[in-house]
Amino acid sequence: MKKTDCLVLALVILFLAPFFLFDSVYEGYKAWNHANAMSMAFLKFAILATFGEMLGLRIKTGHYWEKGFGIVPRMVVWGVFGMWIAAAMGIFRMGVPAFLDTFTIFDGIGEAMKGDFGGMKLLGAFCISLMMNTSFAPVFMTMHKILDTQIAKHEGRFSSLTTPLPMEAFISSLNWKVQWGFVFKKTIPIFWIPAHTVTFLLPQDMQVLFAALCSVALGLFLSIAAVKSKNAQA
């Protein structure tokens, strides 16, 4: 482990420690999160998901940062995505159980999702995760890849956020073999559906935070996908 890795680990511990050591800090977080859900979603994803991409960069290059990486643009993009994800989670969390309750075989899932852990709640959480990850997730993942390409094209400058996206060119240039064969086909059923099943079993005020923590894994997956795409083009 390099000195930089030790420093990053120490910073992570220092950042998280107050939430575990001081009840007032954790209670303050919960109160602010309840009152400002969307702004907190922005902050959670801006910090945690960007950190995940930095970990991915560390795996690829041995460094947490390099010229052109664009930490600030990535934080802004992830923050906006965080609000989008939080909204989607709310829609699927409310909509899927309501839809399932219209079928006799699934009747009671809506009520079960409000209660303690049980078979019906597990089934409901799985169905919510399944619907979200087979409809919303592929669109989100593709849009993230496009914006990642935009940031790289502008060498990490803030202009990447203000310049119109050449959507046709970016979509045509995507390595769909990797996007489908790895990002969609493997990570969604193997990781994201199970991970978000756990997410929707958690108390509602913890769900977006857990999803943001999972986004650290997304940064690692994207780095693997980038390596696969580069190798395929070699």
C-alpha cells in the first residue's frame, strides 16, 4: 500500500468517524436529510460517487487524480445524477408496490413495505429493484458514459458542463459490445439488482445514502469497462 493510499484511508476514516462516535452528528444528519432530501442527494453522490471514480482511476493508473480527470465537473454531474436517482427511487418505491397490489397474488406488498422484514417485504424490494434496474438504470448508465466522454473531451475543464453535447457522435462512438456485454448484462443482474433489493429493505431515510455508497462500486465497474473497451479497440 502506497503512502497516498494510507492518506486516503485515513481521510475516509476521519470523515466517517463522527457519524459513529457522536450521536448528535448522526441525529443532525438525519434531521437535515429529512428536511433537505434532494440537496443531500446531490451532496452524497457528488462526494461518494466521485470518490468511486477516483478509486477506479487508482486501479487503472495507480493514481487517484490525473490531469484532465475533472474532479469538479464530475462532482457536479454526479450531484445532478444523485437528485435524478433519488427521484427515481421515490417513484419506483411508491409505484411498484401500488401496481403489484392490484394483483391478488401480490396483494399486501404495499403494506408489507412499511413494516418489518418478511417474505412479502423481500419480494416487494426485489420487484422494485428489478423494475428500476431494467428500465431506469440502462438509460442512466448510458447518459453517464456520454457525460464522462464529454468531460474527457474537454480535458476536465468546466466548459464540459456548458458546451452542448454532440449526442449523435457520442452515441455512435460508444462501445456497445462492452456497454451491453459487461455494464448491462453482467453488473445489473449480478450486482445492482441484489444491491438495490437490500437498499429498498432499509429505512427510507437510509436508502439514498446506501445507493450513494453503492455508486462507489459503479466507479470501479466503469473503470473496468473502460479498460475492456480500450483493450477491444487495441
